[in-house]
Amino acid sequence: PYPNPFNPVTMIKYGIPERSDVVIEIYNIQGRLIEQTLRSDMAAGYHTYTWNGSNQSSGIYLIRMKIADTVINYRALLIK
């Protein structure tokens, strides 16, 4: 995610080598699912997703991306 820390918007840029199912989920630090922000079948290439955390409180959030069989986790800090 960029920028990180952010207030209240951050961009998640990613690339996929072939058409795949993509799921992006946002969790709070306790591990509770806050938002399932994106669930889509996407074409190969580079993509950007913008997450707006204006409805959330300041803190650390975990961004979980599932692309086909691969799971990638990122940490982002929301500062208000």
C-alpha cells in the first residue's frame, strides 16, 4: 500500500500474470474482517485498488490479497 502510513486513502498496486480471481480483504489488528473490498475475475496485467479508510479508526490494518492460489498480506497504518 502507498502511502503508508495513510490518511484516509491508500492505493494497492498489483500485477497478475494471467486471468485470475482476485480477492482483497481488510482486517483490523484483532483479526476481524472489516471489509471485503474487491472480489473479481481480473485480466492479466497491472491493477490499482484504492481503499478509503475514512469510516475506520486510527490503527494498524491488515490487507490480505488472494490471487488464484497465492495469498499476500500487507500491513498499513491509518493515522487520523
